[in-house]
Amino acid sequence: MEQGSAREGVRPAYAPGAFSRAPADGRMPEARVPEQARSEQAGVERAGVERAGGRPADGEQARGEHTHSEPPAPRVVQRHSVRGQILDALRAALVDGELVPGQVYSAPALGARFGVSATPVREAMQRLAVEGAVEVVPNRGFRVSERGPRELAELAEVRALIEVPVMLGLARTVPAHRWCGLRPLAEATVTAAAVGDRAAYAESDRAFHRAVLMLSGNEQLVAVADELHRRSQWPLVSGPATRRADLLADASEHTALLDALVSQDLAVVQALVREHFAGADR
């Protein structure tokens, strides 16, 4: 079920596969970047030029100018929206193994391939460093963290300690129709698994678990569990790529779990959730 970022089945703005596999020289290949991000970045840089003297900013009028003849200034998109798209892209690349554990990537080089400046890339990488996905390498960039099976097993154990008792409690109290409402989320994981899309599966997998835990009404629990789940999806430093058959087997556990929750079969719920987390340790 877990693979080592969803907005309920919605793919990030930079789709997985924006990077091709890294060549032997360690350089990142060219990225496919949506026109939206380029225009957003251009808007930010254009605004900076205007405020630096190239043209008066909104609300300012140069001496002797007739503003009625000037076209309206373009609407500037805040840079954090670009950073958010870059962050989604980098997370997808991590899950898909396109950012290779142990390799160092510089913000300017990644920015050039995304078609944006180094600043939003650096901001996104700093966020990933806080999450533990990368490490800061002074004067060089960011190294993708190297993880072993033990760390993955520890994450699975902690997740089970949190989610198993919560799901058992929910199984006793949540009416069947509420569980049926989560069926589309479970089916989204099957759809992603069927095409072997690891990044999309990771997002839909987290969306399903998040929706289940949200029924507890404990927002702090949901936030902690979601962060642990995200970390469990990063790939190991070495090991075979996740097979489509493995993804499909994990996805099928979502629908089986919903069936057990609807019927309030606590024994099956517990067995499925524990097996689910054990599968994350493959």
C-alpha cells in the first residue's frame, strides 16, 4: 500500500516524469514545465524590474507621464504559488526515484530545467530539508537523503501504533454510508496502480488515509499521520523499482478495508491495516 505527496486524486502541476532518469554523469535531464509556471515567474521578475526603475509600479506615476495612455499593469502572481508547484514537482520526483538518493542537485541547475529562477527551487528544497527528504550541502546544493530498510520499518511501526487503534475505534462508531463516501478515493488508488504511476499512487494513497483519519475529528492526529505517511513513500537508497503488480496489490487493500469497515468486522480491519503497513516495508 505505501510506497517508498494528495489532493484526492489531483496530480501536481508538474507531473511525475518531468525528469527523465538521471544519466551516468549525474546531471539532471531537461524538465517539462507548464507554461503557467513560466508566466508566473516572468510576472514576478517583471514586477521587480518595474519597481527598480524600468517602469513605475502600480499606483506610482512618473513625473510628466500621462497614465491614461499606459496599458494596465499585468497582474502579478505571488512567488509562493510558483514555489508550491515546484515543491509538488520535487516531491513527485522523489517518490518516482527521479531524484536519486545520495546525489546532489543545485537550485540554479534545477531552476534552469524548470524554466524559473533558483529562488523558488531553493525555497522548495529548504522545505524538503525540514521534512528530511534532502540535506543541505553548503556551496553545492541539496543531497537527496539516503534511507535504509530499518528507517522504513520504523516508520511503518509508528504509523501502525497511531492508525490501527484509531481505525478500530472508527469502525465501531462511523455509519456505513460514511465509509461508502470514501469509495472514490479507494478507486483512485487502483486507477493509479493500474498504469504503474508511482507518484500518482502515492498522492491518492495519502488522500485515502487522510480522509479515513479525518473522520476522527482530530486534526493534529491527521497532520502527524500524514507527515509520517509522506516520509514512508520516499524510495530506499537501493532496491528494485516498485512493480505495477505490487501497486495493484496494495491498492486492493484499500477497497477490502472499506468493506471491513462497512461491516464492522474489527478482526479483519486490524489484520488488513497491519498487513498494509507491513507491505510498506517491502
